[in-house]
Amino acid sequence: MTEYRIDDLARAAGTTTRNVRGYQDRGLLPRPLRRGRIAIYTDAHLARLKVINDLLKRGFTIRHIGEFLSGLQRGENLAEVLGVEELVSEPWSTATSTTISADDLRDLLNSGNPAHYERLAAYGLIEADGPGDPPERYTILDQETVSAYGRLVKLGLPLSGILDVHGRLDHEMSAVAEIVISAGRRAVTEGHEDGWIPRTAAESDWAAQLLGELRRAGSVSAHNALDRALDRDLARQLNDYLNRARASATGPADIPPAQ
């Protein structure tokens, strides 16, 4: 088992020594082993820190995390008790990433506009790779989406307009995500109060399995529903477009907009 001093532990977990001590003081992190005056941390501390960081990134407060841990402390690892580590640290998105030079990104998107890059970063599509200003390299966090936008740009669509559409779609999908996750939350707590924590291994296994299946069902359902909606609206708008094209060929006419 790997052993860490507090500075090494904080660095490995992507946090600070101040946070490590704070989590200890709040009971979120076990006290280290002692060898004389030296505090020794292990992989178990690192795993717990990573779970805490993941929960914080997803909007849980220190108080919420403390309630989880206090309800689950039976001498077992948090991930073993509830499967939290897998469910939280594994992202639902399966997008692939790659790192490219700033010149290659500019060629891909036909833009070196900093405002465009700021929007791409805000949407979680790219991030700077390194401290340069401007950066010399970028990590594309969603290679499929950014490449698709690059192909659209090559066909003449302006990147600013593409990003406008992406922002609207992202907003709408946030509402869809809230529906799916809220349904899962209600299912987990049905017959219990909101904030219920599994008390037995069987309850923990059930909750973890339910959330895993919710992940799969929600992703498939949302993806297929979007495909069906795209098919319907493409047919509707293509029909409207062709009607207008025929009208233009035969003379002016008042054609109501598509509904």
C-alpha cells in the first residue's frame, strides 16, 4: 500500500493540505497513522479524498457529505458501502478527448477568436493545456462534438451560430437531466424520507444497481427520443421548405409558417 505525507496526499488528490486537515477536523477523513511526529496517509485516505472531491464538484455540500459518512461509518470504505465511488467518479458522458496545438484547433474551427474559445470552454468542450496566454495547446474534451462542429464550419456555417444552438440545446438537456435524476431520487426514497441512507448491504446493493440502471435507461431514452424528434422535425421543415420552393417557382403567394 502506498504511503503519503500530507503534501503528497493533497497533490495526488488534487486538493490542498488545508482541505485535508479540514476534512479530518469534520470527521470526513480518518486520522493518519503516526510514526513519531510524522503523519502517514494511505491509499484509503486518497480514495476517500477523491470521493469527497467528486461529490463537491457535483454540488454536494460538506454538510451533506458529512451526513452520508456519519450514516455509513461501519468501519467500511464508503465506496464499498454504497458504490458511491463508481457512481460518482465515472462520468455519464463517454466523450473521447484529445490534445492538439492551438494552430490545429484554429484550423479545425476556422477561428482564432478568443470569445469563441471562451464559449467552447464554458460548455465543457475544450480547455487550455498549459499556462500560456494564449495557450499553445488545447485539450478537446468532447472530440466527436468539436469535430462535428468543425465539419459544419467547413461547409460554411458560422461558429458563433453553431455555439448559439449548442447553448440552447445544452440548456434544454439540463432540464431533461433534472427530470431523469429527480425520478431516480424519488424511486430511491420511495417509502422513506428524502435523504434516506441505506442501512444494510442489501439496501446498498439495490440502490447502487438502481442508479446504474437509471444511468443506462436515461442515456438510451434521451438519445433515442432526440433522434425521433430530429426525424419528425426534419420531415416537417423539409415539407415546408419544398412547399415554399414550389411556390417560388410558380409565383408569389402567402404561405403560412410551419407549425
